[in-house]
Amino acid sequence: MPEFYDTVKTLDQTIPVDYYLPGCAPPPDLIMNAINAILTGQLPEKGAVLAPNKALCDTCSRNETKPEKISMAEIKRPWEIKIDPEKCFLEQGVICLGPATRSGCGETCIKANMPCRGCFGPVEGVVDQGAKALSMIASILGLDDEEKMTDEDVEKLIEGIVDPAGTVYRFSLPASLLRRKRME
Ligand code: SF4
Ligand code: SF4
């Protein structure tokens, strides 16, 4: 039997990685761009991510409906509501990781009326995608400014995030700075 580890590592924590092609799975146009770059000798600097360096929100067709300020007073799961196919998910109370995720997928999930789960990873400069997503969620949870929330309200709101680690770290837990779950 091979040795078992008590942690899961990313590929680049294990072997040197020349280039990254994000996505689950990477879309054909990005694969084709990468092959063309190899064949024409136009690869960027080693270690680059071969995808646009913009957040998904910046290219999302629903961006215009995303309000400047969002106050999410209740978190809804996609199957709990009839989702408006034109409106930003966050505006509808559904968690979407578009603000914390790199673009380049062609908004596949958004076009299928499902929120982004973050499979493209973070944009350049963000070390921990889950922490970025968590900070985004924390900044929009709550009632409007003038209303005060009780501790019970806060607890109820947070309970609305079923599986918080799975929500923000679905594709990036091994790269998290937190690294592991605290066990009893
Ligand atoms: S949060 Fe999601 S639905 Fe809203 S603009 Fe960003 S990617 Fe689009
Ligand atoms: S919308 Fe998000 S989860 Fe869906 S393919 Fe694009 S990056 Fe991946």
C-alpha cells in the first residue's frame, strides 16, 4: 500500500507547473489558444494562467443588474426559488462566486441559470479564492443600513449557507491558507 497523507496538496505543491489552464474542465477555446501559443512560440512567462485576468462579474451578461450595494437578508439555494434568468444571482439572494472567480469560461453556468461555483479559480494576485469569496459574502450579508440585526438574525442568516467550506472552497481547498479543518 502507498503511504497515506493527512492532507491533500495542489499539483504545484507537488511538482513544478509550467502553465495553468483553468476550468472544470478547461473549455475548448482556451485549450486551442494554448496549443496555438505553444506552436507559434508565443507562450507568456512561465507560471502564467492561460485565461483572461478579469473577474467573471466583469464579463457576465447579468452584470448590469448587479446593484452597487447588495444587502442579502436571506440566503436561498437555487432550487428554492424561481430564478430570474436576466438578474444577478446575488440580487436574488443566491450565492454566486463570480466576484471571486476568473473569467474565460464563457459564463457556462450563468447561461444555464445556475450561479458560478468558482471552477476557474481566482484572478491574479488573489492567493486564497475561498477567503476572497468569504469576504465578498460577508460584505453583502445583512439588512439595509438603518435596520439593526439581532444575534438570532445573524445566526439564522449564516445557517442559510449550507456547507460553508464546500461553498467557497469547492475547487480550491488544498490551496487554502487555512489548509485544514480543526478536529475535536
Ligand atoms: S455575481 Fe454572478 S450573476 Fe452577478 S454579475 Fe457576478 S457573475 Fe454575474
Ligand atoms: S460559471 Fe463559474 S463554475 Fe461555471 S464554468 Fe464558469 S467559472 Fe466554472
